[in-house]
Amino acid sequence: MTDPRFDLGLSRPTRLYDLVLASFCGMLLIANVAATKLIALGPQWSPGGVHLLPLIFDGGALTFPLTYILGDCLAEVYGFARARRAIIMGFVLSALACAVFLAVDLAPPDPAWGNQEGWHSVLGLVPRIVAGSLAGYLVGQLLNAKVLVKLRDRARPGSLWFRLIGSTVVGEAADTMLFCTIAYAFVVDWGTLINYIGVGYLYKVGLEAVLLPATLPTITWLKKKEGVTTVGPTDPTDLTATVDEPDR
């Protein structure tokens, strides 16, 4: 029987990559379902016609930022090639989930069930939202991983916090802009759209900053478990230097 640590075509065994990969994809799928609900916090307040309150975000904001934290773990510890593999797997699973939801939504319901309208209102697919979600996720996550690895390759000891925040600033900007614009442009008014983009972006980046005290020791622990001893890719004992697919 093949050792599962070698199933991904890696040139040396890993202990926890499969668990990080599964958590990453699971959080992504949960966020995609939760994102079907828009949440508004606060009273109505639009001074000078500028929509400031309520704060508008979707339910996916509760878990989606965690996919970026897990993505940071993948890129920092395992390198861009393996992070990309996880991102593409998440993309494929998200597209598959959308296809399944669409097929179930179109299937004729049992007349005795009586919940077709509720199902459709929550999981019935809006093509623009699906396109925005998939495009934002793919571009944002790939940028996040690429920026983090580029920063890592030029990093000095003690700069992990800067790499994590810097990559998130870039990745979340692309993700939030693409999703919100593709999904809601010309559907909601521009004030609401700008509020939605701004609140979502600041929240996601802010959450990563708040969770840094947990993220930093988690990455350090993962590196220790996987035998990663340097921040750069040049040390022969660094796990990211031994992938059979280069970080490019």
C-alpha cells in the first residue's frame, strides 16, 4: 500500500500537509454556503449621501478569512507549488459544489416536501455570484501565496508577521474587488457596493492581524513538525527546497 504521505507526488514525506489541505478546502466550502446571506450591522446612516451604516458583509466573512490563514500556512511551510495544488483543489471542489447545488435545485421536488422555495432562496445559484466567487477566490489565493513566497525568499529572521500581512493585503484586495464587483455591480446601488467592498476588505485584513498571535506559533509548530529550518528555499534541509515542482 502506498504511504499516504507520498500520495501528492512530493519528493519527501510530509506529516500534516493532508490535514492542512483538508481544513483549507473545508473552510472554503463552508464560507461559500454561508456567503449566500448578506448581513447588515448598525442603523441607517448616510451623511452627505455617503453610505456608512449599516455595515454590510456576507456570512462567508465569518470563516473565509481562515482560508487565507491556512493558505499562508501552506505557502510559508510547503512552498508555492503545494499551495497552488491546494488552491486548485479548492477551486475544483467549489465548482463541483455549485454544479451539485444547481442540479438539485433544478430537480423536481416531492410535492409533500414543501421547501423548494426555501432551498432555492438559499442555495439556488445566481450565475454572477458563482462567477465572482470562483474568480475572486482563484486570483486572490494565488496572489496571496505568490506574494508570501516571494517575500519569504527575501526575508530576514523575524519578518514572518510582515509576510503574512503583506500577502493578505494583496490577495484580499483582489479577491474582494473581483467578487463584489462581478456579483453585485449594477444590482445594488454604488454606495452599498463601495460599503460592501470596504467593510469586507478591512474586516478580512483586520481579522488576520488580530489572529497573528495564533497564526505565528501555528506556522512555527508546522515548520518544526515538517523539518523546515529556514525561511528561504536555499537550505537543503528546508522542506520547500525539495519539492519536485519548482516554486514559480
